Amino acid sequence: MKNLIYLLLAVCMLFSLAACGGSKAVIETAPADSGAESTIGNVVSSEPDAAAVGIDYLALVNKLHPLPDGWEDALQTVTVTNSVGDEVEVEKKAYDAYLLLKADLEEQDGIYLELDSARRSVAAQQDIMDRFIEKYGADYAAKTVATPGYSEHHMGLALDLYFRLKGEDGAFTDVYYNEDMVQYPEIWEKIHARLADYGFILRYPEGKEHITGYGYEPWHLRYIDDADIAKEITSKGLTFEEYLGAVRTTDVNIDYGAFELYSREELEDIPIINGGWPERKTAD
Ligand SMILES: [Zn+2]
């Protein structure tokens, strides 16, 4: 959600579009109530009471796999404020891992990460869908708004990054919009090189659009809570779908094995551009 046009619309609506989804996760426990909130600095923590919970950090959510039942009840999150003043809600362990990644990049590479967005609830996505249907009709809404329940962002484990550059005078400049961020491939390379150490993977890599269903998004990370698996996925150049063996045949491309999630024809229909929408607006 970092395109300028998209952002403006999102601001107007006080909501944002989300995207893909798919999962085969198992929720071990799903406590009914979520309890106390505590605030530490600008971090607000909400935790289910007692008997917490498990979420499956290797669950798959994409356009074919919805958020697992009970996920939102089991989810434990923190809410933080980013450098542009937006509140971002993130799953707790993913946030802890993000802080380590951020510190490492600052120390080693002088790159200052920020969180653009992370969790978006199914309800918020449904609200967006309803508004779009009302305003633009069902067809347009279906093409421009991610189906509620099928966005990885529902999990709290998907993080959209942006970064800040530090000038010689010590002042920071936000590199926030998609069209600006893609101007710094060398910075993304350094960021991506450190992800696996902290249990993150680049979720929508270049050249795998027909498998993930999304165009290349250098900023979209997925936390999987396992550095070894993250390293395996990264070193083998796999998508998460490929690693999980969750790719469906739609057209045969030997380079990607026997199974593909989307045909190229279907893919071309995914980022539907109507009314001047920039391509990235539906991104994830
Ligand atoms: Zn994203």
C-alpha cells in the first residue's frame, strides 16, 4: 500500500487494501477472549489471556488458501508507530525478529528500516470490499480489492517495509513510496541478504509471479519463525508455495516443476488496472 495514489485513497477511506491469502495452518488453540492491553512507550501490546495459543508460523495464506479458522483469536500482536506517524500492528514474535533485523542493518549497513504496514484484519478488508461494491460495483471491487480472508497480511506475519536514508547532516529522509523504493535495488539486496538469519523470507520474489500470484515486491517480508527453513528457502531460490509443495498445476513450465499456482493468462488478469489505478495498488 505504498503507492501515492493508492495511499491518498487509503487515507481518504482510513483503510487500506489488502491482498492475497491462502493457508494450511493448524491452530493449536483458539482462546475466545483477548485480554489486557499494556502500553510501553509507543508500543501497545494485546495478548490473549492465559492459555495461549499457537499459530502455525508455516501456514500458507495466498489467493487460494484463506486465513485458517481461529487465527485472529489466537494472534498476539503489538502496535507500533512508524516514522510517518502511522500505527502498524504486527505479530509479537515477528516484531521481535524485525527489531533484530533492523538493528543489524543499521549497524552493519547503515540502512534504517521502517514498517509501512503489517496486519490488516479480515473485518477491515471486508469493510473496504463493501465500500467498493457500493461505490463502484461488484465487478470492479472484485478486481481491485483483495478478497477478505485471502491476504497474507491478515496473519500479522507479513511486513511491508520502507526505509530511511541518513544524510551527511544526520537528517533522515523517508523512502516510502513504491516508485521511490524501487530506485534502490542495492539497498534491497542488502536487506534481503539478512532476512533469513532472523526467520524472514522475501515472499514475492522476482520471476515467480506465476506461482505466488503477485508481482515482485522487494518490501514484503514473511516471518516464518525458523531461520533454518528461511535459509533453505532463500538459498534454493524457492517460493514459499514451492517449499510447502502447495503449487497447483495450471500450465506446465518445467523451470518451476510440475505444478504452478497460476497460469500466465490468469496472472495477467490479477493486477487489474481500471480508472488509472497504478499496478501496485492491489499488490499484496
Ligand atoms: Zn505486503
